[in-house]
Amino acid sequence: MDNARTAGRNEFIDSLMRDVSPEELPLISDYQSAIDAPSVKNIDGLEFGIEDAVVALGPLIVFAGTKVFTDLSQWTLQTGEKIAEKYIKKGTEHLLSRWLSSPKKGGLREVLNEDGKRELMSMVRASFRNKKIPKENVDKVLAALERRLFDDR
Amino acid sequence: MKLEVGADRLLPSLRRENDLRSWSISSLCFVISVLYLGTMINPLFHETWIENITNYHLIIASAVYLVLYLTVAGVRKRLAYARFKAAAPRRLHSSLVTNLAREIARELGLKVIFLSFGSFDERRVIAQVVKSKAIVQIGTGVLPLAALKPVEFRFRLAHEMAHLAANDYRSDRIVSNHYLCFAVCAGASLAAALGNYGYFAIDAVLARMNPNIITTSNPRYFVHLALSAFAATLLFGVVSMLLFAERRATRRARELLADGLAADVTRSGVPIAARNAEELKKGNLAEAILKPFLAHPDGDDRSRATETGNPFVYFNELVVVTHSFLMSLYIDLSLQVIADNAHRRAMYIMEKSVTSTLVACLVGGVFYFMSARLVMTAGSLSYGASDPQSRLSETMFRQLAYSICGTALMLASSQSIWFTLVDVRWPVDRLLKDQWDLFCLLLANALAIPVALFFSRRAWTKHNWAIRGAIVALPGAAVLLVGTGIFLVSDHPPPCHSPQEVVARKDC
């Protein structure tokens, strides 16, 4: 991902976080650096001993935002191929590239068709599967994501 | 910022207790391992030039133990570093987290590196020391707490930093290294003792089945070996059990103390609600049985410990049992070094050299004193904030029971006791005749421990170091006083007549 798109992704995640969980804004950079982090089994040291679940939307937002940008970037690379043709409205490929560098609210409404919109949202939802995340939290984040992508009000 | 209630006063005590525990457990593991390893090594160098060196078997066993310890410590250090690197720790970017963490570190007077690790489902906070640097690793799944529940987040960090400030990690590392070395040495010595016993048992059976076979089995030696194997198994079994229980109990106590310190620093309670009485009743039997063996006390204990405003009430009773065992063991070993029964010991001390006897006792005395300091420090720590209205007689009675329990465990696994029982018709009479001085010293020790603990409770509130030093020396003084009394009332040894006496008596 080039610098412009990385900046665009960060801007998008920032605005999505502002919509859903503004109190977690200072933590975005730490969340982003954890996206590809490995799971750790054994580690030496003394632990706190209580590992109760933390209900936080911030990590989900970062995860969803990153997923959107990764998938859409792949679609832009597939211009002319059947998959991209199926989801992107004709003649709007350049708008998608521009949106990835400068994501405006509701900017994808003019770019993706209904199938594209449905496919993108289902891909993001699928990425949350098997992660033991409460369904209401996933729904909340996806609703906010949909508004940010396709609703310019 | 100055700490108010107890953290600034408790931290030095906790550090001291950790240092003492490291020394005490180290010396215990070293002494027992070297004694038994030495016995195992002894026959290997018969009729070689090494045999001319005085106590060569103990010197070699000490060297073996040292090499083993350095190897274990080195391997575990490398392993810990490899695991640290495999966790791929990351620098923290958020000033929200680093500012909170640095604030607590400043309050505890610590220099800590804060890192983040793992993916979003990582909810552990880990305190460790890597390459002499204190590190707190915060799981990514815990980071949201910094924004959503800052009080809880601060508590978790303060808890981990309390472990580092009290040197818990370092002490636990040293102690567990010694446990591993002890396990290896004890396993080898035990295997050798049981192997010897098995060999002679087979030899004896073969001799009985076929009288034509010439066997070297001497029935007396056979009994001696059997007793040796039994006593060694019992001693290693009891020591291993006590070490395991002591480590678990100490770790649990450490967790509560870290909670207490964290509550003191953050002025908040453990971030978990205790279950009410009805919910507790629903807890199953398995949970109740497993509870003392878990590394962490459960949320109920932890939240209650800080809810009452007194996090330091937990007293590790196993410390009294374990160290009463150790103090008795050092008395027993010191006497064994002089001679195997009371009469011979008296003869040796009176006729030969009091100084050479004292050297043996002094070595045992050093370990004894460290165990005494540890138990008094642990006791005074728990009394530091306990309810002054609680019934002292009840507490003293309980502690007397614990110290007698430790002494009884030592007696049950003592070689000098088991060997006294060889070939006798009236074992109790023989025991009382041969080991009466040991029993007197152990009784003095068992009674002195609860008395000293009783006074340590008073001394804690007065903060008088001279008085506290005197209290720590109290059990040793009681044992020395009884020892002097025994020395004075013992009969003067008769002159040596026969050649057998010259062989049997060290003083001839």
C-alpha cells in the first residue's frame, strides 16, 4: 500500500473511530501496530491473573477499516477483470482510487453498485467470524462502517 | 509523590523478605543436594589420589551443584529471552498509556520499559526482567482499558510494577532455579540409593534360593541400606512437598501483597467484584480443593483483601511449617556432623575440641538464622496491618501448632532418628537415650518460634530495628541456651580402655 493510501486508511479509521468510540482515539496507533501481531502462547513473567473480557469497539474499528482498504485496493488492481466489473460501477474506477487516498464520507455510494456494497460488507463481517466477538458489537461497527462508506449525510 | 499508607514502608520489607527467601531456599537446596550427592559420589573415587583430599566428596558435590545451577540459570535465561523475542513486543505509541504507566512507575520509584504485545485477544499484563531491565508488557486487548476504564488500567499496571518493585520476579527466578537443581540432585541420589538397595535385595534373594552362591550380602548392611533408601525417600519427599507448597503459598501471598501495593498507589480496589455469600455457596468441591494450588488467589479473595482497606492480612502459614522444618533440620545436621548419638557427642565435645564442633554448628547456624529472619519478616509483614484486636492467644496457639508440625515432619524424615532404630528391641528407649539432646534442642526451637512471632507483631508497630533484630535472634538464643545446659549437665566421658573404644569413640 503506497503512502497516500496508508494516509487515507489512517484518516478513514480515525473518522470511523470518531463516529463510534471517540474516547479510544489516542489508542489508534497502538491498535494499528497490532493488526498483524502474532498470538503469544508462552511468555515468562508474572501475570495479573484476571483476564476478564474488555468490551471495546476500537480494535474492531481498526480491524474493519484495515479490511475495507485491503479489499478495495485489491479491487482496484483487478480493473478490467470480472470481479471488479461486477462490483464497481462503470467508469468510476478512478473515483475509487481517489477515495482510497482521500476517503470522504459516503464517497463509495457513487463507486460501488449494490452487489459491491453487499460483497464488501459481507467480507468485513466474515473477517470477524471465529473471533469470539459479541454480535451486537460487530453489528454496531458494521452499521457505522456502512454509514461512513455509503451515506454522505 | 509520597506514598501514604504502607507501600513505602512495605516495599523494603518485601524486598528483604524476597532476598531472605532466595538465600534460605538456596541454602536448603544446596545443603541437602551436596550432602546426598556427596554420599553418592564418595565410592567413585576410592583408591585414587582424590581420596587424600579432606572431604573431597563434598567439594566435588559442591562443584557439581554449582555447575548445574549455572547451567540451569543460563539455559532458562536464554529461553526467557527467546520467548520474549518470539512475542514480538512493540513500542507503545499512545501518550495516554505511557503517561499513565510512567506516573505509577514514578510513584514506586521504578525505571520500567513499557511494551505492547500480542493481538487483540491478548489480555495479559506481564512483568519481567530481561537483560537486567524491568519490563512491563501490556497485551493489546488490555489497551482499551486505558481509555475506557483508566482506574482499572492503572490498577493492573500498578500490580505488575509492585511485583517488579518488590523483586518478586528475580527472587522467584532464583528459587525456581534451585528447585530444578534440587530435583535433579535429589532424583540422582534417590535413584542411586534405591538402586543399591535393589541390588542387595536381589543378591540376598539369590543367596537364599541357592546356598552354593557366594554372596557379599551382610544382613546388617542390608538393613542399613534399606533404612538409608527409606530415609532419603522420605526426606526428599517431605522437602519436595514443602518446597512446592511454600512456593505456591508464597506466590499467592505475593499476588495479594501486589494488589495491596497497587491499591495503595492507585487508591482504588481490585477491579473485580467479590461474589456474595450465596454465590460462594454454589462453588463446587473441585474448585475448593484446587483453590490453594492455583498460582493466583481468586477474585473473591483479592477483592475482599482490598475492600476491607487492609490488603496485608494474609499470613503464609506454610512459611512457619517450612521454616520450622528447616531450622530443625539444621540443628539435626549440625549434631549429626559431630557424632551419631548424644553420649558420643558429649564425649567428643568435652574431650576433644569445642572449637571444631562449633565450626560445624556455625555453618548450620548461619542457615538457621536466615530461616529465622525470613519467618519473622514474613510474620511481621502480615501483622503490619492486621487487626490489633484479634486474639493473640489463638494466634500463638496456631503458630505453635505450625512450628510443631514442621518439627515433626523433620523428625519423621531424619536419618539420625531412623538409624537409631536399627537392631533394637525397645526403639523408644534407645531414641530417648541416643537423641535426647536433639529432642531438647528441637523442643526449644519449636517453642521459641511462636514466642518470637508474638513479639515480632509488637515490634512491627514500634519500628525499632534493635528490638526486631533481638526478636529474630530469639529462637537461636533459646537453642544455644539449651545447648549450653546440655553441655553442662552431660556426664564427663570415661577414659578409653579397649581398642574397640578407640575405634568407636572420636575422643579417644
